[in-house]
Amino acid sequence: MPAKTPMQETLRAPMQDTLRALWGIQEIDKDLFRVQEELKRLPVERAAREGELTVLRERIQSGKSESAEEQLRIRELENQAMTHRLRIRKLDDESTSSRDMSVIEACKYEMRELKKEIERGERICMDILEHGEVRSKTIGELEEKLTVEEGHFVELSAGIDEEITAAEAKQTELETQRDDRLGSNLNVEALSLYRRLLTARSGQAMALSDGQVCRACYMALPPNMNVQLARGTAIIQCPSCDRILFKN
Ligand SMILES: [Zn+2]
């Protein structure tokens, strides 16, 4: 006769023993679920804070780029004004030395237009400088805020590292505890359902029942379920929350 495979042994395991064993690890798995959720949450929290810092840095950077562009614009306008003044001086000489009224008028007309142009440029520069002052102040404030926030982030991040280390240690400890308690002679179908429900039901796959209600969702159970539960030969799930019912 061929030797029995472990699978055959497992399938033959009495359901009540499997359910009792699973019930024995349910509390540990509940804690384990919480720890695992924590391990998912912590990096997300860190990334969110890091994202806030990135937004702040980008605001500072774009403010500085705008300032730089405006400095360029001011320089352009100043150069333009300088060129205009040189031209005005030349036109002034020309009109002084000329006797031709039409030339003199043309020079004066051009000089007036150039002066207007210079004044317009000066007004633009004034506007830019006023806005620039407000912006510089804002940038300064943002930079101060960034320095403070970066400091906070370093602390937060170190705290998160500690929390992750602690949670990982707790996770290992709980897994060891659970494996020690679980044993190996289990019904595979029940075990795989239990594992699926752990995920689907936030760490609580099983529910205690007195045969009347499910103690997890407090739904009344149909009378025939009490009989099936008492027999303890099959997996009975709550019709409302799907959890595996266990009668002590
Ligand atoms: Zn239920």
C-alpha cells in the first residue's frame, strides 16, 4: 500500500479540531492584521509629508524663477532707456545745429516719443519692483517654513523608522506565536477560507456563536444552523457576514 501523502492526512483531519485550532489563533491574527495595517500606513504617511515638502520647494523655486525673469526684464528696460537717452542727445545736437524747420520738428517729435517710451519703461520697472518686494517677502517666509518643516520631517521620519522596526518585531513575534499554536494537522479547505476571510474581514475571520446569533455581526441564525454547528463536521459560515462560525 502506498504511504499516505500529507494532503490526504490533512483532508482527513476532523473539522472540529481544525476550527478549534483556528479559533486559538484568531486573536493573534487579529493583532497581526492591525500590525500589518500599521506597516502599510506608516510609509504612506511619510510619503504624504514628503509630498508636502516637495510642493513647498516647488513654490519657492517658481517664485525665484519669476524673480529672475523680472530682473532680466528690468535690465532690458534699463538698457533700452540708455539707448534712448543716447539717441535723444544725438537728436538734440542735430536739432540745435539744423536750420531746417522740418528737420527740427522731426527731431523734437522723435525726442518726445523716446521720452514717453523711457517713462513707460520706468513705470513698468516700478511695478515690477513693488511686486518683487512682496514676492521676496513671501519667498523668505516660505523658506523659513521649509526649514522648520524639514526639521519636523527628519524627526517624523525617524519616529516612523522606529515604529516600523517595532511593528516588524511584533509581526515576527505574532507569526511565531501563531505558528507554534496552530500545529499542522488541519483541514486545508477551512484553513484557506480562514485566510481569505482574514483579509476580507479586517483580521477577523471567525465568529463565536451560541447557535442563536453570530457574535460578530449579531445576525440571528436559522435554527438548522445550530444543529449543523453542534455536529461540528462542516464549515458553517454566517449567512450575513460570511465569517466561520465557531461554537465553543
Ligand atoms: Zn455574522
